[in-house]
Amino acid sequence: MAFDPVEEIKLFHGAINALDFQTIENYFADDATYVSNGVGSLAGREQIMTAFRKYFDDYPDQTAIDMLVEKVSPRAGRAVWSVRATHSGTGKPLIREGEETITFNEDGRVTHVQVTDYQAF
């Protein structure tokens, strides 16, 4: 069966929405990079997962909806999403909208995530 980046992004985002950290971690290649205008540049699965865990400690009630997931190459896809969450410490709401391009290697692991927030409130 041919690799489908759209299906893999949907599964990856499903794991994130379920806070399934083991599955999230398994998606990332050891040398993955994650670049976001919100969190900066992260290098390596360990650093990425540390950031994920901290983010979800702060925003455990996050709900994310993909409005569009499309293939951009045989091993990459683009997702346009909307996020709603509440900070666990301050109670301040977080509303984010943006997009990300996710690139996979030949083993189906995420090698690069490029996140662009349209706006954060």
C-alpha cells in the first residue's frame, strides 16, 4: 500500500488530540526538527517531546480541528487547523489558527514540522 501523508497526518493529529504521548513520540524520527513561530526551533525527538509535554501540562483541554489536510508531495502534507484551549494555571483562553507542513521519511516517521500561526490570542 502506498504511503499517504494525508492519512498519516490525520492519525498523528488524532494521537495529539488523545494526548497519546507514546504514539506521538513514535511518530517522530530521532533527528526530527520542529519549527514554529510560537515555540521556535526544536531539534531531536527528545527536545520535541519535552516541549509537547510542557505545552499539554499548560493546555490539557486543547481541542484541535483540521479544516484542511492536503498532500503537497509523496512524503509531505499540509494541515490547516484551529485550536482552542485554556491555560491550566491562569485560566486564560488560547485561540490559535494556523497551518503546518509535515514531512515524513521512508519509514513513515516525521522528520520535519513547520508550523505557522496565523494569529494567537
